[in-house]
Amino acid sequence: MFILSEDSQRTEGRDAQSSNIMAGKAVAESVRTTLGPRGMDKMLVDSGGEVVITNDGATILEEMDIEHPAAQMIVEVAETQEAEVGDGTTTAAVIAGNLLGEAEDLLDQDVHATTIVEGYHEAARIALEAIDDQVLDVEVDHDLLAEVAESSMTGKGTGGLTPAELAETVVTAIDHVSDDDGVRRDDVSVYTQVGASSSATDLVEGIVVDEEPVHETMPSSVEDADIAILDVALEVRTGEVDAEYAIDSIDQLNAALDAEESELRGYAEAIADSGVDVVFTTDDVDDRVASYLAGEDVLVYEDIGSSDVKSIASATGARRIGTLDDLDAEDFGHAERIRTERFGDDDLTFIEGGQAAEAVTVFVRGGTEHVVDELERAVGDALDVVETARESGEVVPGAGASEIAIADRVRSEAAGIEGRKQLAVNAFADAIDVIPRTLASNTGRDPIDSLVDLRAAHESEGRAGLITDREEVTIDDPVEYGIVDPADVKREAVESAAEAATMIARIDDVIAAE
């Protein structure tokens, strides 16, 4: 009796568990060498020849063509980490992979998968308590947030800028969009432009759009600008019906041309008479309208995309206008300055000041496309972790110190847990140790010796991490060196990694339809 299709493939029992665990471990291992300040980059080349060079865990896993369903769960761990807290994706993936490795050893010792899951859940609870105890009793001010941003970007590609220099820009951006109600993260954007060195990266108090004026004689800069956003085509109206008109004389032709000219001039006069200084329209602008408005020193941009229109409206306070009959100063937005600058072959428009100053843009520069892409990823992660730290007000020691404390706490409480579940709790602690071991390995130190030294320093000093200072790697208190991470990054990494590992460990039957 056939229940499944003859084309179906089924893997059961220990074989299914081994296959899934192996796939999860392979994915985690692929990003492990990117962890920490001495982590290495990966070059990813797709079938079309497009190249991505990065050490960002989320980007690496996203770009990899992963088909195995269990391995895809590890990718989802990184995606969740990125979406929730913006950083720690490599940490979460590596912990998840090592939890699977420890689970495999327990399965080989005939520990039931359900026992492993129960032990991991208990260990995760203890780990979260340990993270709470690691939270520093300090004020999360501008300087501390700069340390959080710098820690996030250390080891990532920041071009000619140091992480400290870039961190100041990031924190200033977050400060600009923060108030008593919280952080308006959506009001911070990152715009990249190839050309110049990364040291030309700047913070724009406003927004940047890839647009140029419709007429070359229009002003390149307007101060104290009133802004209108139009959903209007500033060109001759055409009927929806496909019709032909017969012209029998030159007088009729001139009359038609005069009517057309009068219509276009009417558009231009309505805009000029409204007192608006800058017009952004989502449709086309006839050259004659553009020429007339240029003579009136009105700056006009055409064919603005919906996302840019939304950004401009939000930044300037302008309302979208559907007809020129509705032109009203109450619908206009305002900016202290609108300017257009040329960068290589591109014209970019900067909308600054006024209500636009409620939004800010990190204008990232770099010599090549790969440099600006990696800078964009680094800045994006830093913005997210600074937002996370500011919102929660909680930071913990970095450089592996928190993981050493978590593992120590889990081991100490494992002694009070009865039965085989204790083995799973201890295995969880061993999996957490992979972070300081990997940090040590990526700096060139012996991972086992480093782990022993870190545990000893933790016992005697209470806080110990791997400090990378130029060519020297030492064991010391990371807080003294300004190496701190948001507590929520650690919590999310532990929770998501534990959930993924327990889900994969419980699978003992894989049915695949061809």
C-alpha cells in the first residue's frame, strides 16, 4: 500500500537528525570567520557575475543560495536578529550552529531530543537572567551611544574613516530624531554616492534625492524655499480617445498653436503667481513651461518617484496637490535651502533645514561601489543598535565578556538540575563559549588557552573580554576600553538561536516531494 507518491523521498530517525544538524552547522560555519574586530570578509559572486564583498552575517546568508530547509532556519535566525535589533547576526547564527553541534553529541549519547529541548529552554532562561545581571549601571548618554556604535562597526569595512569618526556621525543622526516620545528611526536615511574618499561622508540635516532641474537655466540653489508637490502633468492635455483633427488653413493651425501656447503659459503663470519657489511634480513638464518658469526663477523637478515624493512631503510638510486650481500656500512645504550639486555624472538635490531638518541623511561617500555598499551596511547596523540602546537604556560589556558571564552562570546553575536535562544545560553553556573562542581564533590567539584565561579573569576580576588594540590582543575589562553592546542584541541572539536549534533537533522525519 502506497501512502506517499513514488517520487517522494523520505529520511527518518537518526539519519534525518544528522542531515538537518549538519546543514545548520555548515551555514553557521560559513560566517564564523567574519566575527569580531579581526574577522575576515567574504566575496560572494552570483550567477550573473555580481560581486558582494562583506563580513556582515545577514548579508552573507542572504546572498548565499541556500536550499536545505534546516539550513534556511539558520538564515531566518540572522534575518530575525537583523530585523529586531539590527546587529549580532553572525553571533546568533554561530550560536545556533554550535547548539546543533552540542545536540548532535547528546543524541549520540542516547539523550532524547525532547530532553535536549527542555534543557536548552531552561538554559536559555538562565542565560537571559545572566544578561540582565550584566547590564551596566550607567547613563546611556551621547558618549556611551558613540561607544555602542563604534563597537558595532569595529572590524567592518569603513574605508578611510575610523569607526570612532563614523560613530559620532551616527549618534548625532539619532540624537537629531530623538525626543521624549522615542527615536524616529524612519527619519534617518543613508544615501550612498561613489566618488571621493570615505572621509567625505557627511551628515545632511534634511534629505537627498537623485533628481536634477528640468531646465539648465534654473537656479542651482534656493534659500528659504516654499515647496509645492504636484500630481499634475505640466504639458498639453491629450484626449483619451484616439481622434484626428483636420486643419484646412494656416489660420486654423495658428489658432491651434496659440491655444496650446496659452494652455502651457496658463500652467506656468498659475505656478509663478502662487509664490512657490520650488516645484516637485510626479509627471512630465513641457519644455516651454520649464523655460517660462526658469525665467521666473522657479526651480522645477519632474517625474519624481512615489518614494521620493513621500520623503519630500514628510520632510518639508508639503501636501500633494492634484490640480493647479488648488494651489494654496497652506499646502506648501518649506525648507531653509534646496541645492543641486553634481557628483561625477550624477546630479543630486539636497533639501535642508526648516521642517526638513526633522529628517537627516547620512551621506556616505567612497571610492568604489564595494566600499560604499559595505559602509552603508555598517552605518545601517550602527544606527539600529544605537536606536536599540537609546530606547532600552541598557548596555552590556562586549568583546566576549557577556558570553563568558552567561556560560559561567548557566554552568553554575546546571548543577542544581536533575537528570539528563543537566547534560543539555551544560551543553548550552559550551555552545555559548563559541563566541569568545571564535573571537580569539580570529585574532590569531589559541582559542582554548584564551578561553581558560578569560574564565580565570572572569572569576577573579568579575568582567573580562578580548581587547584588540592594534597588533596586541589582551584580556581586560572591555568597559574600560569603551567596548559595549546593547543588552537586547544579546537577548535576541540567545532566544532566536535557542528556538531555531530546538526546532531542528526535534525533527526526526523529512519527507520531500519531487
